[in-house]
Amino acid sequence: DAGVIQSPRHEVTEMGQEVTLRCKPISGHNSLFWYRQTMMRGLELLIYFNNNVPIDDSGMPEDRFSAKMPNASFSTLKIQPSEPRDSAVYFCASSFQRGGVDTQYFGPGTRLTVL
Amino acid sequence: AQSVTQLDSHVSVSEGTPVLLRCNYSSSYSPSLFWYVQHPNKGLQLLLKYTSAATLVKGINGFEAEFKKSETSFHLTKPSAHMSDAAEYFCVVSGRAAGNKLTFGGGTRVLVKP
């Protein structure tokens, strides 16, 4: 199993630019999660999808952030325009929800630096 | 509401000695509990999970954790530390009452001395 795949692994951009992070969940999983990790705030859930539908986006910081899941095998997290305070590691995770509590499997993360 | 407190932000052990990482949780309902490990510049890897079956849970790499409801604890242990155990460890709680959302502890960074 290839696990959760994220790209790019590293992204350096300038303030005001658009950034798109990509995630391919584990095949067969029906839930996908986007997290952000910073030294100050630790790991925060930004948004999660179930069967490609956004279920909870209460963690999305502001309108500059948007996420889509056009199909079961692909999701994007977009930041437009980016700001230095968006610098963080962004993780994607996926799981198979079947009614009980599922186990989330994390990707390697994308380290974003906004100058 | 649910929350997790990892009682030590840093733990230093010598190679070959036991490791103990402490975790206390708060949850309105029967929780599911996880330990994840994060090596430098890597993603989070699941070590083990508790989901209301046996209270002593064995995970990968020789780690185990015991769920103690009376103490609301889920401490992680390993009898003998290895250099490769140097990493950050996260205790995580989840539950159906919280929509199966994960709540992370602040993490414990483990240093293993030769």
C-alpha cells in the first residue's frame, strides 16, 4: 500500500501568491482530513470530507483557505493569497469510516514557507 | 468536549532503559485513544490504539499502553529504549460524540542518549 501521498513535499512562495497543496488518500478510504501543524498551535484540524463531501470546515482559518475533493482519490487545499503566518506543515490524513471510530493514516506532509 | 494532556513536554532516557510517556484524557463518552509517533520531518505514524477492547494494548516497535478508566489515563511504555525511538509522540482522543474528530495532546519529545 502506497499510503497517503502529498505533494509537493516542500513549497516556498512569496506573500500574496496562490498555493495549492495536493493529497491522494489511501485507496478505499472514504474520509479525508487536512491538518496544520505549527510550533505555537500544534496540530489543528482544518477540514474533513466524508464521501467527497465537506463535513466540518470550522477549522479553516479564514476565507483565504479553501479545500476541494472532486473525487475519492484526490483533494486540494488552496491558500489565496498566502501570508507569512500561513507557514506551517500541512498534513493530509485518510480513514475508512464504518460507523465506529476509525483510524486515520497520515501523509508525510507539505512544509510551506511563505516569505 | 474532549481533551488530552500529555504531562511531559520532553523526556530523556538512556538507550536500553524503560520509556514512560504520560497521557491523561477527558471525554464525555467512551473514548477511543491513540498514540502516534512523528520522527523529524516525517508524517505521523500510528503506534497503537484503544477502542474499548482489551485495556492493555500492544503496538508496533515494542510499545504498549494501558487504558485506565478510573485514572483517565493512557500512558505509553516501552521496556527498553532504542536510539530509533527518538521522536515526538502524540496522545490522541476521539469519540463518536465529537464526530470522530481527533483531539491531539501537545506532544512529548523523546531524547535517547547512548
